[in-house]
Amino acid sequence: MKIRKAILLIIFVQCVLSCNRPNPTACFTVNKSTVNVGDTIIFTNCSEYDGGSTYTIWQLGDTQIVNNGENVQRVYNISKQYIITISIGGRSDGDSQSKKIIIQ
């Protein structure tokens, strides 16, 4: 009887550990389509995580990097093109998304 319970427990644990969680999907939105020098821009994290431990890293197109920020605000004082990237990770995998913004 004890052997049967042990086997059932092992099978149950294997089933739980092998459950497939969806991979995280990186996503963010920008609150403005036209951005002028000195405007405040809000980047909103709309990523979907896999339920495990997570991290979020924003690269804001210059030297500024923000760790674990859900929503990030930024003011750009130089007129040029910037590439904004959000990188996320979860229990099983990671993902990133980039968007180009032009500061006028």
C-alpha cells in the first residue's frame, strides 16, 4: 500500500512539474503619437507573464535603464529618434518588444 501511494505521489508531482505555462509576452503602449521636446511620455507595461518569478527592464533609448518598472515616465530634451525596449522574464522564458519614437 505504501509503495502504491509513493508511486501515485511521484506521478502527481511529475504531472504538476510538467504543466506547460505560456511563455511571457512583452508589450507596452505609448500615451502620445506626436512627441515634442520637453513633453512627458508615459510608457505603459501591458505584458503578460507566465505566473513565475518575473523581471521587467526598460531601455529608454538613451543611457537610462529602469528595472522592475510597470509604467515609466520620461522627458526627452533632445530632438531625435529613440528606440524604446521592454524586456521581461518569467519562470520559463523571456521576451522583449521595441518601438521607435521620434521627438520633434
